[in-house]
Amino acid sequence: MRNASARSRVKTAVKATLKSVEEKDSEKSRAVLLDTTKTIAKAAAKGIFHRNTAARKISRLAKKVNALG
């Protein structure tokens, strides 16, 4: 159950980041990305995600946010 709630938190954070990217608001996107990165990193530290999986998720989100300019 612990893993399920942590995975859910990560999914919710990722969705929030993607939503802010769709709105093309770079300031908000960067702020949300910071929170999402923390959430994903915590999950990886607890062993819920493999560290490479966490790095891949963070990288893909950062790429989308950086594309906004």
C-alpha cells in the first residue's frame, strides 16, 4: 500500500507538470517541475522507482518545460 500511494503522488505531480506545459506558462511550469522533481527523487530514494527510471522521468519533463523558453 505504501508503494501505491507514492506512485500515485508521482503520477499526480507529472500530470500537473504536463498540464502547466500545455498552458504554455513557463514560470508556473518551472515551479511545478521543481516540486515534481522532488517527488520523483523521493520515490526513487525509497526504492519505489529504479533510479534510472526516475532520472528518465525527470529528464523528459525537464525537456518539455525547457522547450517553452
